[in-house]
Amino acid sequence: MRLRTNVDAAPGRSPRQAIPFLLPALVVLAALVLYPLVYSLIRSFFDARGDEFVGLSNYVDTFTDPRTLTAFRNNVIWVVVAPAAVTGLGLIFAVLTERIRWATAFRLVLFMPMAISLFASGIIFRLVYEEDPNQGIVNAAAVGVHDVFSPASQYPGARPREGYAATEAGFTASRPSRAGEVITLPLIGFSPQDVPAQALPASVPSAGDGELRGVVWLDVSVGGKAGTVDPTERGLPGVAVEAVSEGKVVARTTTGDDGRFTFPDLARGEVVVRLPSSNFTLPFRGLTWLGPSLITPVIISSWIWIMTGFAITFIAAGLSAIPRDALEAARVDGATEWQVFRRVTIPLLSPVLLVVFVTLVINVLKIFELVFVIAPGSVQEEANVLALQMWQVSFGTGGDQGAGSALAVILFLLVAPAMLFNIRRFRRERS
């Protein structure tokens, strides 16, 4: 007579007993994962309409299409830069916040972006990086810092009416002048509402012996004569004026509140009057963050902001599991904090860091929403990634679900190794 062991009597040990409980999940998994995967694989060997078998033609076209090659290139940039940056930042923040009093609150704040959908986060960052400083906070900050060290010109966009040629140094008169003459410089291209409040009515000065005099005013009065100072027109204060002789600046002056200026004790001979370009430089409006050259780094930066909280949470959990005896023993042996971090903390955290890194790689390979929302339509091709290219080919202007299925299969083959790697690590840790 055979005695039943404890193992035989233990409930739930038989695989047959588990099948009824797993069956609903297996059905859902087959319907939502296995069937689409097999169907996409079969569909990738047919043409756009799905009627004609084309073999590997869709795959060949995929690897010769310039848009798809751009998507491959951008995905490589994402995989190389984004997961490493998020893992590194998560490690730094997790270690630095381990000993502070409000560590939990700090980590909670950094984790909050994870609670927002990627679509909503994309809309937020689309506004954050807007080129107009009145809307985009990044350019607003950049303009504020720039103007502190390099103030904007007083009359941006203004220009002389006639008689002056535009050069890199400014507006230079087409004919020379000499002492005893009077120069009138009517400016246009500037709004009268933006003229400084201290500006006084303009008037032409009288000639002075040994002095070169002139007036700079805004020549925009309605009903007046162009190039002539009218009673309602105001002078432009603070305009820099230069006298140039043989390519060198021999005198500088600035207009008064009535727009008048004087070059006293000007040497005999002819000079050319020049209005430096610093008077009319357009204000700094920030960078075109959503342009072709910066769009991919901008989207990567937004993804880093979103996912850093995820990395901090996992790495902080790994830090809490590190035996404190190992850290204290290293400190007792005379190791500095940097040596403890590099030779003890990181080696003990390496399994957690690897899992976080691989998980982020999987996430990056499937990135879609941020690129679709943040990148304007005009530069979406430069920011393209495989998931977005798959959608555009299948459901966008392409409408070719055969080529889209081929891209889906390629994307699955890229993601699968990382998924298998994570699964194997989890199994080794359990065993």
C-alpha cells in the first residue's frame, strides 16, 4: 500500500486543475496577441489590397524606402540615447534622495508624469517647445536670459527711407558728408506706438560751423510729405550714429529726445554717416525647437522627463534591498562615498539596472504617441520612427497594409529579443 506524500496531497499542484482557471486568459491572449501576430505575418506577404501574393517584396521595399530608413536611424538614436539617459538619471536621483528627509515626496513628484498618458504629455510638450515666446515656456526662458546679457535693440526692423545702403555693419549713406552740413534721416518700418514715451517732436537743426548735424525721425505721418519733417512727427531718441572715414569709425554719437545729433569738432574732410545695425536688430525669439534639426532631441527629452520616475521607483526599490552591512564594511575599510557607490552599490544594483534598461529599450522601440503629437506635420518625416511609419503606411496616406504588416513583423522581431531577455532574467531570479 502506497502512502500519499505531502506533495501529492497538496492542492493546486496538478496542471490539469490549473487549466480551467488559465483558459479564459489563454483565449483572450490568443484573440488579442496570437491571432493579430499570425495574421500580420501572413498579410505581410500580400499586396496592398491583400489579393495577390508578393512574397518578400514588401520587406525589400521596406529596406529601400528612404522614409523607413530614416525611421530606422531615429530608432537607433532612441535606443542608444534614451534608455541610458533615463537609467542614469534614475540611478543618480535614487541615490541622492535616499538620505533626504522628503525622499518619498520627491520621488512621487518625479513619478507623476507616468500617470499622464503619452498623448497628453505630447500635447504639453508641443506647447512647451512652441517657437513663439508668448506661448512656449522654453523660448520664453531663453529670451529672458538672452535679453539680460544682450538687450534687444530699441527700433527692431526700422530702416532709412532712401539714400542709405544696407550692409552687414548697418545702413551706410550713399554719399559722403562734411562739417557744416545738415543731414536728415527719415526712418520707416517701425510702429509709431512703439516710439519711446520721452520722444519729442522732430525738427531740422540749423547748420553749425565745424559741426555735422542731423536729425533722425519716424517719417510716418499721414498726409505729410515723404522725407520731410512734419509737425506731428517725433524724433527717435537713443539712435546710435557713426561717422566713417576710409573704413574706420572716427566719431560716434547718439540722438537726443528730439532725434537730433551732432558731431562736434569733426576733422576737415568728408565722412560717411552710418546707422549701426545694432539699432535695428530684430529681437531674439528663441530657437526653432520643433524644426528639422532639433525635433528628435526635443521628443527624446520629453520622453526622458516622463520615464525618469519609472526608473527611480525601480532603482530605489533595489537600493532598499541592498544589505547595509556591505556598505558599512566598505566605509569602515576606508572607502570614500564615490568608491562605495562605484564598487559596491552599482555591482549590487546591476541586475535591477539591467532590467530597467531592457524594459526601457522595449518601450523605446514601440514609441509612437510622442512623435505623432509633438512633431509638426512639416517635420514629421525627420522625426519618424518605426511605429509611426507602420501607422502611416497602413492607415495614413499610404493605405498599404501589406507593407504596414511587414513593418509590424520587423518591429516585433526587434522587440522580441529584449522581451525574452527580461523573461529569462525573471525566471533565473525565481529559481
